Amino acid sequence: QVQVVESGGGLVQAGGSLRLSCTASGLTFGDYPMGWFRQAPGKERERISCISGSGLNLYYADSVQGRFTISRDNAKNTLYLHMDTLKLEGTAMYYCEADQELQVLVTARMCSGDFKYLGQGTQVTDSS
């Protein structure tokens, strides 16, 4: 049974930094592209970053390009999202997602597909 669990959310001021983590189990981690998306109350879900199983292909949405960094440690079954210069408007939930390589596509220009495995999310709140 595949499970992904996010952590690292909390209170942060606009302009600050935060690192989120996502630990996966029940899978061969390096075979699974992964990603992060966020959703604020009353707003649509926004996919913000993805990474291929090898870690070589990285995708960023325009809204986070240059400020966020996605990475993974396949030896630790862990995905990271380092967020700098946060632009916050209230509260948003950040979610980790994963799926097998044949189901999703990650390139520098796109992250396509409906990731099958989603976590419960970790909340990031503007404390300004």
C-alpha cells in the first residue's frame, strides 16, 4: 500500500522561508515521479512543482519559479520543497503527490498526468 506523508508546514511571514518534506512508503521510491501542489480555501488547486524519479527533470510553475526548489533523496524515500521569499495570502494546504513513471510525465516545461497517490497535506499559514 503506497502512502505519502507531508510535514514541515507552519507559520511563516511573507518573504520568509520554509522547507516541506514528504516521506513515501510502500513503493520503489526512485521509480515514482513526484510533485507538490497547493490549495487555498475557495481557490483552485495549483500544481507548483514536480520531479522525475531520477531527480534529473524538474518542473516549476511560473508562480514559484526562482523561489522554490524541489529535490528528492531516493535513499531516504523523501521528497522536499524548499520555499524562499514566500508570497502568502492567508493559509494554504500543500500536498505531495506520486505516481508511476508510465502514468505521469515530468519535463522542465510540463508536469502532466493525474498523480494517483496523494498525502493529507501540511498547512502553511501567513503569520504577518
